[in-house]
Amino acid sequence: MADAIRPILANFTATFLVIGLAASAVSLLRAEKPLAAPAVVEALLFYFLLFSIGCAFLYDFVLHTFFGEMTARIIGWADSPFQAEVGFASLGFAVVGFLARRRSFDLRLAAVVGAALLLLGAAGGHIYQIITARNFAPGNAGVILYTDILIPAIGFTLLWLQHRYERIAKPIIYRR
């Protein structure tokens, strides 16, 4: 059993992405039919913010803050007090993700932009470590590297779709 759970927990960013997609699917299956595109986008974005931002960053907070030595080893780093700082930054992104799931486009944008900058910066750091230090540890060059790029791409795509459908539904009023 431990062998089955370990990859799920070690690749938590992909795990939470899949859980969010599954929750979206269940939500949409239970929704009134026919489904309009804005409803599909709303469900996808709601559960993306809940799981890929909120839960994933909360999990990251726990890993870096309470299990820093283990987390550093998985990433291929030396343990340092910086682990706690990364953990508390992750806690901040988690809270914003949880808040944004039911709020305005602007708060959702802030949740995705903040998390995306951290994740894309982390991806750059992973790539730098792969090139300069030959760090191919699973927590540096594995699934985490790909999801550090994929999560922002998905988030920005969902925000773009939400914004697009909001503009179609609400006519633009120009002030003179």
C-alpha cells in the first residue's frame, strides 16, 4: 500500500490537478443540462483554484515547514532555514487560492498570477540546477518540473476563457 501511495504524495502537484479535474467532472455531471461553455469554465476554474492552488500550496507549506529535511533531500538540496520561508510563502498562496475560488475575476487573477510567478521561477531554478549541478533528483527534474510549467498555463487559459465569456455575457458600456 505504501508503494502505491508514495508516488501520489511525491507528485502532489499532478495529483491535485487530477483531483480538481475529477471534481469538475462530477460537478458538471450533476449540473443542469444543457451545459453552457461559461458553466464548464467556471467549474474547471473553481476546482483548479481549490485543488491546484489552494490544496497543493497548503501541502507544499506542510512539506517545507514541518518536513523540511525530507523535502530538501527529495529536491536534491541541502536542508536550510530557507525551507520554512518557502513553506510560509506557499501558505500565503494557498490562502489566496482558497479565497479566490468563490470571488471576483480580479482575485482569481491575483491567485493565478502570484502562484504562476512562483512556479515558473521554480521551474527556472530546476532547469538551472539540472544544467549546472546535474541535479536530476525526482523533486527537481521529475513531475514537479513539468507541473511548474503546466499549472500556470492551465490557470492563465482558464482565466482567459472566463474573461472571454464574461465579456460576451455582459455588453461593454462606454462612459463619456
